Amino acid sequence: MHLLNLGILAHVDAGKTSLTERLLHSAGVIDEIGSVDAGSTQTDTLALERRRGITIKSAVVSFTVDDVTVNLIDTPGHPDFIAEVERVLGVLDGAVLVVSAVEGVQAQTRVLMRTLRRLRIPTLVFVNKIDRRGARYDGTLRAIAQRLTPAIVPMGTVDGPGTREARFLPGPGPYDVLADADDDLLAAFVEGRVGGDLLRGALVAQTRQALAHPVYFGSAATGAGVPELVAGIRELLPAADGDPEGPVSATVFKVDRGPAGEKVAYARLFSGTLSTRDRVPFGEGRAERGRGKQGPGEQGRAEGRVTAISVFDGGGETRRDAVPAGRIAKLWGLAGVRIGDDLGEPRKAHDHFFAPPSLETVVVPGPGTDSRSLHLALTRLAEQDPLIALRHDEGRQETSVSLYGEVQKEVIQATLAEEFGLDVTFRETTPLCIERPAGTGAAVEFNKKDGNPFLATVGLRVDPAPAGSGVSFRLEVELGAMPYAFFKAVEDAVHETLDQGLYGWQVTDCTVTMTHCGYSPRQSHAHQGFNKSMSSTGADFRGVTPVVLVDALRRAGTLVHEPMHRFRVEAPADTLGTLLPALAALRAVPETTETRGETACVEGAVPAARLHELEQRLPGLTRGEGELESAFDHYARIIHGIVPIRPATTRKR
């Protein structure tokens, strides 16, 4: 028996959670199929998920098909929860991308398929809702080929689309697309020696290499096409690999809390076998360690003892003494573990698949809500979603969170009320800007000179760096010129200080170079012990570094940049006359406008601050027929208007 870790992905409301229910029912895991509308599904376990009818947190459930055990991971479909999807993608062996036969290829569908193809995750496409009025077969296939990928293989046709009796008719599809990636198969086509076994073998091989994508049609509601999809999952997608005898290597993709408040880590094992009572090192994954922070210092790793293990089995969970490579497990005992941590041997670095949040808001405690309780609750939420990036302003006693969109804000508010009993509101959502150095600036504070209260010499130079390069810390002094711990204290203080620039925003895309250093060695009065007042400590370097760095930043100057999203709007061509002026009013910059028949496509860039308004206004501008696709693209310097200043904590000298 082999194992498959399978993700179900889709645009919101395409029916992926309903498909999950149908798959569990067909495998005999559940006797009755749950309903999203009724809030009775297996994977939407949060009360908020059941009430809203959307998936907010990823969920794992297991079922068996013949000799294959499938760990199925249901993921959120709403773009506000794309970070939850990102964490899952790194642990998958294969995926099913669900498309609606009625709505067709939607904005989030395109984002997901681009990412799946970039990561080379073997993917089957399931076109759902063939029983709904307006369901299309030819039109949906054409849209998939044009807007997702031309490398598709239809696995059959549909009889009676748009009716309750609609059914999927499996049959040999046009396999000629397979020849595009297989010279031997192309030669066989030319020579007329193509047989069923050859084609099937090529389909299996190319699907597992993410070169081809079989397309199934069906209905999660009626079960049409689901048996054929299950057969495809079993036959076409690759099994999980990994050496159970190798060194332990795993990735944490989700963190939850148990009934007693204990941390529970969801991890995929890629190598080795992890047992209860094992001590395992854990810490930030290499991708996290390299994300905009470079320098002589290394991120520390902690160590914990695994006290309990559960694996997913038959729709439920089973306690085990050990978990081997390939499995997904729930782990207890790792108190300091965080999402994205590597367990055991660090894995090869990977890129982040989606952009970080580009919006933020201030959480305002309601009447009777204690600020300490609120901060604790938000800290718990940040454990489950680190990208909300809590930021506390001590001076104003305010806490802000980062967001992908307005729905995420509503979910945070409801979660705080239902799970923690805290009443909160939010300030208006604002863009999450950044600062970049305008030029070069340098400053220095010398030990015991010019009123420097710290027993430390620190000189720093700030230089601009290429966009997207993050922050680099370098030395122009000898590493042996003072104890390494002092260099590390400076580096840490540099990164901490750059979290708030001259306008209060994070400073990035710069190189900070240490140009001067010095310290007072351990000293003591005659016949006495060590005198701290006469000798440098790490606190001296942590104290003087912000003073020097802010001075260097002032001399360099910084420019505020706002997040910009790439947008694509498809709308009736006769609405361009009202659409284009509205885009201009929102500071959107159309770069291309193309008309194909009765449909127009406009692509360009729009400030993240105006994206929600564009979403709200688009239906009225396009008679309800407009479709918007957007994704973060870059940061643009704010040239016109008032430069936004973010409230910053008070710096102390």
C-alpha cells in the first residue's frame, strides 16, 4: 500500500469542500454526505466556517482507495486566505483543481494553476457542477486551455449538461497534446504505431511530471464523474516518497491548540521516522532564514521532545508511537514550534509562492475588552497565521495586524468574539507601505565620546540595494576586532530598528555596513571582581545601534513606496467608456486594452489601497458581467499626494 498527500484547491464556491465530502462518502469513510450550507461537512470544523459556508483553515482527512491511502487536505478558496494555501502546497504530492462548469475559470483558479505549474505539482482538473443550469462542456474546456494551460487531456464527455441527470461519459480523449512533450510518442504518431498501452503510459508519466493535466467532469452533488476522478487519483498521481531509515526531516505547515491550550503541530515527514519521546531540533526553514535577512549571524534553533503522535486514518485520527517518511502527523510536545519550521534536518530552501499581505488595520478594543487579553488572543491567532504580523505601538497602546483583504478582517473579528469573548472593531484598512533609502548615509558613535552613554563604538553606513533584495548586513571591520556576541547584538538591533523607518514603515532593499567598532574590555578595580560599569556588554551595542542607524537613515533619506497590484479586468466591450474613467479615478494605470468580439480585456496596475473599491464598483460599471483578477506586483514610490506616516514607537537614546 502506498501513500498520497493530496490537496483540493479551487476558487471560492467552486465546490471543493462538497467534492471532499463526496470523496469521503465514496470511500466509505462517512455514511452521509455533509452540506456546506447546513454546516455539516467533515473538514469545515470551525463554527465560523460552518456559519459562513467557506473554508478558512486547511484541514486534513484520510481515506483509502484500494491499495492507496490518501491524506486529503481541504484548503481555503477565498483569496484573503491564500497564505493558508501556500503553507499546504509545500507538503503535497499531487492536487485536484476544482473548476465550476457554470462560472468557468475564475480569478483565483488562474492564480492557483500558475502556482501549481510553477511548483511542478502533478494536478488533475475536476470540472464540478455539470448538473447546474448554465453548465458548459465545450466552453469550459476551451477556457481551461486558453486561460489555465493548453496541456490538458479531456478524460471523457458530458451527457445532458445543465440537468439533474447530467453524467460523465469516460472515453479516450485527444491524446495528441502528449506528443508535444514526448519525441518518441510524436514519432509513434507519425508512423501510425500508437496503441492504447503506449498512450496510457505516456499519460501516467506526463501527469506525474506535471507536464499534462487530465480533465474530469462531474458533480459533487450527484456523484457523477467522481468514481472516474477517484480512479485517476489512484492511477495517475505519484506516491509519497522518502526514506524512513534516513535522518528525520519534516516541515510544519499548521499549528493549532489542543483542549488544554497545548500547541499541536501538523507536519509532513520527508525523511526518517519520528517517535514519541524523541528529541528533535526545530526552527525557521531555510526559506524564512533567507527572506531579506543576511549577515554573519545564524538564526537559532530550539529542541523539543515529542510527547504524542497522531496520524490520519479512515476519516479520523489514530495515536501512534512513531510516524515514518511520507506521512502527515500531528505532534505534541514542541512548545516553541511555529508554522514554517523545519524539524530535524533542514530542507532545501524554497521560495514563497504568494506575495505577503499588502494591507493593515488597527484593532480597537471594544467596551470591557482588556488590552492584555486582546494581545494574548492576537498572539494565539498569529501562531496559526504568522503573516498577520502583529505590531504593537507602545506609545499609543495600539495593535495592528496585516491583512490580505476585508473578509479576513471580518473573520478575525468574529474569531476574537467567538473563541476569546473579545469585542473589537477595526480602523479603516490602509496600505502596508515600505521605505527605501533615497541615497547613502553614514553615522558613528564613539565609546566614551560626545556624551555617548553606551560603552560601545558603532559606525554604520546605509546604501540602497536592488528592489526585492531585502536587508543585508555586512562588515568593513575585522570579525576578530571584538567578541562575536557584540557583532551579533549589532546585527539583531539593525533588523529590529529597520522595522520602523523615518515615516514609521519597514525599511527594506538596503545594505547596512558596519564601518567602526570598539568596546571596553572586562575591567575591575584592584582586588575586586568584574565591574560591569567599566566593561562593555551586549546591552551597550543593542542600545547604541538604533541611535547610529536612525542617524544614518536621516542622512540617507528614505522614500515611501506603496503596494501595487497587477490587475486584469474582462468586461463587455461597450462598457469601456465608463470603466476606463473609473479606473483612472482609482489611480489605476491601464497598460493594455484588447477587444475580442464583444469582450474587452484591460490589464494594468492599481494601488492596493484602491483595490477593494474597484472590486465593489466593478459590477455596477459592467452590468454585473465584469471579472477582476489581481495579485500583488511591486512597490511604487509615492510621488503625488501626502506621504502616509505610520505611527511609530518612541525610540530611546
